[in-house]
Amino acid sequence: MMNLVLAAEAATQTGIADWMPQIGMLVVFAGAMYFLMIRPQKKREREARDMLSKLEVGNKIVTIGGIVGEIIKVEDDEVTISTSTEKTQMVFVKEAIKQVSAQ
């Protein structure tokens, strides 16, 4: 009877030991995915949020549609820009702004 108990304990210990390298590889893979994909995406989102929060009247912008203009009014979630020499005014949501260059 004692031999069966010892054999069962040995089987349990080797079973866990067999899984440890696979669990370790899974942890390494998850860490690599975080540092290669998730972390850079969060950084880009933070930079975009910072850019949109610092919009000011007079900044020149480019929208995601390629429209270039100068900010003439900033509201909570909208920006009014003036484009071309005719001073055409357009209203965009802030998320539509792709690039800002301070004047």
C-alpha cells in the first residue's frame, strides 16, 4: 500500500514538472505580446489625447480626411477651422484631427 502512495506522489510531482516549461513559455509569450503590441498602442492613444487637449486658436491642423486649416474656435468636443483664402469655416469633432502644428 505504501508503494502505491509513493507512486501516486511521484506521478503528481512529475506531472507538474512536465507542465512548468509550457506554463513558463505562455507567460513569456504574454509578456512579449504586452511589450510589442499593447504598450505601444496605449502610448499612441495617450499622445493623441494629449495633442487634442492642447488645441488652441491659431494652430494649423490636418484632419484625417486631409483637410488643412487653421483653428478659429475650440469647444468641448468640436473645433471650428478656417480653410483656404475664402475663409471657409468647417466644424469637426476633435477626434477627426490627425496632426497639429503650432503657429
